[in-house]
Amino acid sequence: MDEVLRETMAERAVTLAVEVFRTTELACFLRGTRIETAEGLVAIEEIEEGMLVETLDRGLQPVRRVLSKTVDARGRLAPVVLEAGVLGNSRPIRVSPHHRMVVTGWRAELMTGEPEVLAAAVDLVDGARVRVEPQETAEYFHLLFDRHEIVFAEGAPTESYHPFAADAGQVAPETLAEIMAIFPGLGLEFWEGTLLGGTVRPCATAEASRLLLAA
């Protein structure tokens, strides 16, 4: 693919991803969550555009955008808390319910056929090691890269921002239509390698996710 076209696609993908973030309830890391960077662990609210963040697949990658929003956290956007050690994290992690964590091990492979899968935090809730903690408000932050990445939050592998859930049309149909209109006749596969491409790991179903951390 022509390099100029690739760069144009990447920039357009980031712009559309920002719009999705602004117009949906998608959220991510709660303020205070520390992310592994070239400078060590840095609180997410202190990360700036251009800072190098450690990724599982591609090493240090520059952050393209840092997004944040404050939401009512007493209902469906109440933070999910994963206690220290649940996924290799050195201290508790607080994320939004549909933020996806990387889960590995024999259970993941047995139930999904994959050694590493992404599972929504809310589907990992067991009421003990992983639980919902409502609060009045929550300030969530997201990191955008040129493509979907696996980053490390408090030592646990977890996803960077991806603008679409499994069913993109339900999340932001107008934006999805806009994407398809940019290059008529081309599907989402065209965007592989950009932020609008597929997730970097398969996503486990809610049913499978509920069993991934079973005692």
C-alpha cells in the first residue's frame, strides 16, 4: 500500500476514534492507574501525547491521543476493581466495565482455543477478587495509538483504546457508515493495521469470560 495513503488512513482512523469516544459511553482506566512507559510506571493522567508507552507486541510506541471523560459511576459505568495479583497486577486496577483485559492460561485455551484472549472486566466479576465498586463520579482515561495495542497497567496486560466493540454497528452506526463511505466498496478489513482494524487478540464471549478466572 502507498505510504502516503497509509499515513492518511492512520490519521483518519485516529480522528474517527476520537469522535466515537466523545459520542459513546466507552471508557477505560480510572484516574491514578499507572501505565508502563519508557520512563517507568506513570499515572495515566500524567501521560502526554508523544510519550513512549511499552506495548506487548511492538515494544515502545508513541501515544497519539490521550482522552478523558468524567461520568456518573453509580450505575452501568461503575468501576470494576481487579485486586492485586488477579492478572499479574502489582496493585488493584480500576477500569470501566467493558474495558478488556488480557487473560492467559489453560482455561483460556480450553474455552476459546486461544492462548491469550481479551475479556471485558465486567464479565470477570466474581464478587471477591474482581468486583464492581460504584462511586459518585469517575474520571476515565484512554490512550490511542496508531493501532490497537496491549499495554501494561500496574503490570497487567490490557488493551489500549479500540473504538469499536464486537458489534461495531451497535456502538456507533453513524461513524461506521462514515468509515465505509470514505472508500466505497471496502470493508473493515481495509483498515487492518490502523486503529480501525481488528483487535490484537481475540475477544472472549461473556459466557466464556465468566469461567476464565474460576477458582
